[in-house]
Amino acid sequence: MGIFDKFKKIVSKKESKEEKERVETYEKGLEKTRQEFVSNLSRLGIKYTKVNEEYFEELENLLIMADIGVNTVFKFMDRIRDRVKKENITDTNYLNEVIVDELFIIYVNNESLSDKIEWAQSGPTVILMVGVNGVGKTTTIAKLAYKYHEEGKKVMMIAADTFRAGAVPQLKIWADKTDSLFFGKENTDPSGVIYDGLEIAKKENVDIVLIDTAGRLQNKVNLMKELEKMNKVIGRIIPGAPHETLLVIDATTGQNGIVQAESFKEITNITGIVLTKLDGTAKGGIVLAIKESVGIPVKFIGLGEKMTDLQVFDIEAYIYGLFKDMIGHE
């Protein structure tokens, strides 16, 4: 059992201090989902000592309730039924291991989708942040700025959400708090602001530029044109940029978050997803649903309010955070 054995090693040694802290952050952040999902899964194992059709039906409902997504669940159930048949599995305890294993496989899916940030080979790395208002986009930018500043990088924020009241000064506050350079102007063309900001970033030898954008999805055509213009301006000043376009989604909105991901994917090239407020929901399965629905990797997840609670996404730590109560208890 590949992934399950790996988890047992994590339990027994938790290698470095950094690894231990990361695993603990995932454990704590996914507590709500784990309590609901795993406790239901355990109850299912007590109710049914043998695998049968009623067990499958309840398992399917349980997975849908965890917001893994209906299509993902159907594919997943086909794989589970197939393995049960091929391996002649009757014990529900052992099947729990298979479930964990298959959830990991369904996310990875033999693809080379990277959860790593694409860094510029020279000059500033430009990250364009998109997402509807209220998902935590500005605080995510602040947390990214904090992370990269702590890693010794020179960070700059550009406020291209120019028409929303208070957006520019709000980002300026976060720039000051995170020791980041800042450029922004209110009530003006966002692409012009980006142009001027990137010119400063080049002169100041900035390592990473985080660009905030407007969070309007009501008029897709306008937003598409705006983002196209931004991309052209960015590419003109820094060839090959933006290096990343990260879509910020509030995990507590569940399936609505997937609708947002599909909408943004239609209007611009999204390279990665940031899932905020994952600690505030019992439906942490949305990580699997988003990957399955839109085929875009989750690059960061928000597991709390603190600056350090934005974590680089790690599928192994995520699955472990969900299922740790089942590991070593068979």
C-alpha cells in the first residue's frame, strides 16, 4: 500500500522540524473535514463489517457530502468497485486503506501538474492574482508577500484593482506590514498602473511582483478584455510574464468555488489555484473536486488567519491531514 505506508512513516518519525510543523498545520487546518468525514467513514466500517452494495451506496453519499464533486465521486466509486472485485476485498477496515490510496491516485492521476511556482530565469517573477471580491485575495497577497520576504526575497505589490473603493489603500497597508514595495493609483486604467509599477520593479531589482486585480465576474467580456490588456502590458515590459496567474477561491463556498474556477478558466490562462479558509469548512474534499473539474493544480491553501497559515499545497500532507485518525489504528 504505497501512500498508506508513507503515512505510517510520517507518524513514526516526522523527519525535520519544518516537515513536522507543516504536517501539524495540515492536521489542525483540516480538523473540521476530518472530524466529519473520517468519523462517518469509521462509523460505516462499524455498521458494515463486510463490503456490500449498501456499503457502497453510503460511501458514495458520504463522499458527495465532503464536496469531492459528483463526477469525481462517480469515477472514484468505479475504481473502488473495480479494486474490490479484482482483489476480492471483503473487510471494510482494509478497504479504508484502499480509499485513501485511490483518493491520492485520483488527484495525482499520472500528470505532471506542478504545485510549484514558475520562477523567472532573470528579472522579477510576476504573479497576477485574480478572483471574485470577498474570497480573501488581498490577504492572500499579503501572506505570499510575507512568505517570500521571510525567504529573503525583495517583494513588490501593485494595486490594479483601481476602481473599487478602498482597494488601493488597503493593499498599501499590507505592503507596509510586510516590508514590500508598493505602487498603486485610484480611479485610473489598471494596465497603466501595472506598466508604471513594473518599470519601478525592474529599476529596484525586485525579485517578485504580486499584482492585485479587480474581482468582477458579472461581465465576463469586460473582465476578459481587461485581463488580456494587462497580460499584453506585462509581457511587453517583462518578456514571458506573468509567470503565474493564481485564482483565489474561498473553500467555504463549496461547489460555487468550482463554478468560479470554470468561469475564470474561460477568460484567462489560470496556472494555479489558492484555496483560502480551508480550515473553516467541513468540506475539504473541494481540493479534489477542483482538480478533477478544471485540471488546474492547487498551489497554496489557507489553513488559518496567521501569516504563516498559507501553505504551499502538498497532496501527501493534505491526504494525511484528512485521514491521520485512521492511520495506525487498523
